[in-house]
Amino acid sequence: MRVLGLMSGTSADGVDAVLAEFSGLTSRPRWSLIHSAFCSYPSDLRKRMLAVAQGEATPAAAFLELAEAITDHQAKAAEACDPDRSASLVGCHGQTIWHRPPDCDTRGQSRRGSSWQMLQGPLLAQILQRPVVYDFRAADLALGGQGAPLVPMADAALIGRIEGWRALLNLGGIANITLIPPSRGPDRKKPVLGWDCGPANSLIDLAMTVFSDGKERCDKNGAMAALGQVMDEPLTSWLREPYFLKRAPKSTGRELFGRKDLERRLSELQPACPEDQMATLTALTAAVVAQDLQHLSDLDLPLPVEMVVAGGGRRNRTLMRELQARCHGLRVRPSDELGLPCETREAMVFALLAWWHHRNHPGNAPSITGSQRSCVLGVRAEPA
């Protein structure tokens, strides 16, 4: 079955689209990547999305127009990836505007989680004239889960197992990690694990916008960070912050690691030069991943044998060097070496999650999100 996968992450730089084919066993499918495309968001649309995602007060009419614009751009990416309309199903994550994990309120009472992925699913189905599966987080949240990350079970199905534990790290706006049990030995029966580590590109990209006066969206290849020196004292202090010390299941987004958080961190790095500040923010991404891996011993788990890296941050050479230096004893390799291009991994995941929805197969796991049970993810919209 051919499926289109559409994904726009926390970085909000555009829509990644893949056309994939799935067959065979539902839990361990045979898959092939037929085509991929990327459609960057127009500058004005991206500014409006980021403003809303930072909590800026917005009229209801503007929310409606933004949802329509996002939906139209998702359709544009789908058409660019599959101009012949050969896919019979579409899986679309939508654009995350706000994510609120389960927590306790000020009185200590538990509060359910909620998450908003902006998209007009029925409209997208009508434009593409194909069924669309969307709103993937809602069912997990309704069962008391974090609603994220939703990629680990799909990761395990797509890249498979090796003889030791394998990690897959995604470096999008947020860094999330998947731990896949080995194919043999006593740990083979342990569940797949995964969580959001903390910021990946979100703070780096925002900082680059500040330092370039809005001319640059990202630190291309980590060039600016490579010119600076990591400031160890603030970095060590940051690693003691509550989210970084929190045990999984945990998830996060721009509501925690956004513009206000960047402003606070940059103030703490003054009067250092911009290059040193960028180097320290880049090191933070690698350091939170390394710290999470070091804490695996608390779960009576060994370090993974290798860490496969995907996402846009894979192209940041300085970040990759920091990961290799801080994640001692791990082989760090790009997902491209496994036939899964680093920029397309998450779109491929949502293509698979849509196929799983079609086959009535669960896409989440209590060991990852903390939900009461596994369930089928997504809502299906048919063309009118």
C-alpha cells in the first residue's frame, strides 16, 4: 500500500513529505521510500506560526486563517511529493502550536495533558481527494499519556533490532530518543522506550535569528558554534534544571524551550561573544542527550551499542562532534546509512502510523508515553 507521510516539526521550517510503500507483517513491515520532497514555509507564515506557538495573543479570525494556510501548505507538499496521486492514504501530523504534558496543578491535583496540532483534516482530504489520518496525539492523551513522542514504536519497526541495544536520536526542534531492545539475550523481551530529551534546534535556530538580525534561520553546518568556546559553568548549571532531571515518560516543546527560555539563557551568558554563546547552546543539546544516556543505569539498562541520528540537526557538524565527544562508548552514525535519509525519518514515521491506523494496529506504548494502554492513533477524514 502506498502512503504519503507529512511532517512539520517544532522547528517550523517547512513540511517534509514522503511517498512510501508498506507490505507484509504489520508490526515488522517491508517498506521502501519511493520519493520525498520538502516545502519550506513562507517567511510570513512561519512568523505567524512561531508567534502563536510562543503564546502571543491572537484573534480567533487569525487562528482560522492560520489553520487554513497550514492546511494549504501541507497539500502543496503532498502534491510535490506525489504528483501522480499514487498514494491511497495520507498521514499528516499537522503543526504543533502548543503542547501541555500531564502534570499537577498548583494545588497538587493531577491535570490531564493536551496538545494542539493545527490542521483542517477534512479540508486536506478534500483537496487531495484521498483519506487523511491526522490528530495522532489525541487518543494517547485521552488515556493519560504524554501524547509524545509517538515515533519510537515506528522507529523500532522501520530500522529494526541489532544484537545490542540501539538508540535512534532525532534532532528536530526538540531532541527525542528511541531505545530499541536487542534481538537476542535476556533484554530482548524488554519494551521499546523513548522520550523527549530537551531542545535540539529550537534554541539554536532562535539564537541565530537574534545574532543575524533575522537574516538567518539556522547555524548552517554549525559554522558559528565552531568558532566559539563552550562555557562550562552555565552549561553545568543548566543540566540541573527540573526538566533535564525528570524521569521518563516526558515530553516538551516550544512552550518550555522557546523564545522566553532563550532570552533567559542568553542573559546568563553575557558578556560572552555570540560565537561562545552559540557554542554553549549547541553543547546543551548534546549534553542533555548524554546525561539521559548516563542515567540509563538507574533503570538497570546498559548503554546502547550505537546511536543512529536523524533530523535536521544531523547536518550541524559542530553538534555531531559534541554528541560523539559526550556520548562516550557509542558509535554515532546517520540514519542515511540505514536507507532512511535523516530529513525524512519523521515523515516516514507518520506514513507508517497512518498505515497502522488503516490496519487497526496500535502506534503508542505505555512504556513510552505513560498511557493506560496501547491504542490505534489518529482520526480518519474522508473526502466529502
